Amino acid sequence: MRAILCVRHGPPEMLEVAELPDPVPGAGEVVVEVSAVGLNFFDTLIIRDLYQVKPPLPFSPGGEFAGHVAALGPGVTEFAVGDRVCGYLTHGAAREKIVAPASLLAPVPEGLDMAKAAGLLITYCTALYALRDRGALKPGERLAVLGAAGGVGLAAVELGKALGASVLACASSAEKVDFALAHGADQGLDYTKEDLKAGLKAFGGEAGLDVVFDPVGGEQAEQAIRALGWYGRFLVIGFASGEIPKLPLNLLLLKNREARGVDFGAMARAHPDWMRAAAATVMGYARDGRISAHVDGIYPLERCAEALGLIAGRKVKGKVVLTTGK
């Protein structure tokens, strides 16, 4: 089988295409013939050894995938050969076949495109975990999403609306703002041309924002926290800007605000039943048209480096997916 390998840490162009033996499932494992692989911003970090997960070399990037069950290991009874499935891993999916624990797989409903299914688990389940479980977002609350045109940002916009919130989409260009508005945001803010703090406060009104969803980090974080109202929740998703902010804790003291970390990966690995239920929720939303599961670009497996370069350059709206032709 073909696989994309990171044999030494570095930029995407250092990735290699290799031929590897087909995997064999062990107890509790499933071999999946991969149809599509979802790529994420953290893939651009993990290949450069800049991510908290540090797999031994060589490894394949790609943390989520969709395909068909090809073989079952001993003890696996919940799937059958030929079943449509998707799965979550921290790395290793950018290859034609993958072996994965059955506990980290979820069924893909009929009628849902495999490319969309491959890009749902990490971004949409992260947003669901953040907004519903960590952020306790309620209908009628005011939610601001930073980086709203990226994969996880778009997911937060769409799921925020599905959960009944009013959503302000903040992004780094007018084109990205328009994209988020077209996917359901109530208002948009281009923070390269408008004052972010003023725009956030205007959207929050006299009561202030209820929730901020921040996958960007950097200097925007403090401005966003200052716009939170009483009992406002600031959700820490990631640091796409490359800068981890140092926040004045007095901003949390004021108005009883909270900063809440969101680690979907740890939650999914520790609680596989929760992950499957979350996957079923977001795939049901996608099947029913409540979320777009927007795929910005589809690339063959061997063009993985090009696709990751686009993500690293923040040129992607929604998701980028690799396909194997299977």
C-alpha cells in the first residue's frame, strides 16, 4: 500500500511517498481501506515536531479518515467487512490502509459523502465538545468565533447556530467573513480592517459576550476576554497564530469570567463511547443538512505536501481532504 511518511521533521515538502506492507489487525483492531483523509492545522505542526503529540519517526500525518472495513481482529463484533466507517487518530491516516482500535471508529451513515465524513470528526467534534460540553452554550446566547473561516472555526459557526446561539464570525479578510456569513453567522468582523475589541463589544451589547471560541491565540485573546460579560466563557482551542498568549488573570476575576481548555483528543481517547456519540451527532447534522461539512479542496494522496502547505499558509476555508481512489 502507498503511504505518506514523515521520515525526518520539517516542512511539508520533506514528506515522502512510500510503499509499505498491508497492516494486519490485532485483538480489538480493524483494518480500514481508506477512502479519504481529513487534514488539520495540527498536521502542519506534528511533522515539524512542534505539536504536543510526538510520534516516533517515521509516521504518517493525518488524524481522521473514512473508508470501508477490510479486516477484523479477534474480538471485534460491532463491525463487519465492508462497513462504512470513519475514525479518529492523532496521526497515521495518510495511507491507503490503516489499522485502528475498533473503539475509535464510528459508522458513516448512507448518503453521507466519504470526503465529508473524513473531515467531520476532529473539527466538528472539537467544536461540539467546546460549545456544548465545555462552554455550556445556551439558546439565545451571544457567541464570537475567532478564525471563523478555518476548519474548526467554521464548525463552531455552524454548530453555534445549530445550538441556538447568535454568532459573530471574526476572520482575517472580507472574503473569509463573507464565507462565514454564507454558512450561517449572524454578523461578521474583519479584524484586519476593524477594531476587534470594539466590534466584539458592539455585538455583545450592554450585557457582553457569553462565549468566545478561540482557535487563534495571540494578541486577539485578551481583546476577546475583555468583551465577555458576567459569567462569560473563553474557550481555548488552539494557537493558529503561532503565539500562546499570556493573559492578565484579573480579567477573569472581573465579572466572574472563566477560561476553559478544550482538548478533544484527550477526551476522545479517554472516553470512546463519548466520541462515538459525538460522531453520530455531527454526522447526523451533516446528513440532514444542518451543517455543511464544507470541503475546500480534495487532493490525491501523493499531493499531501501541497495540501498541508495551503493549510499552513492559512489559505483554506473549511477542510482539505486527501483521497486514495478507493
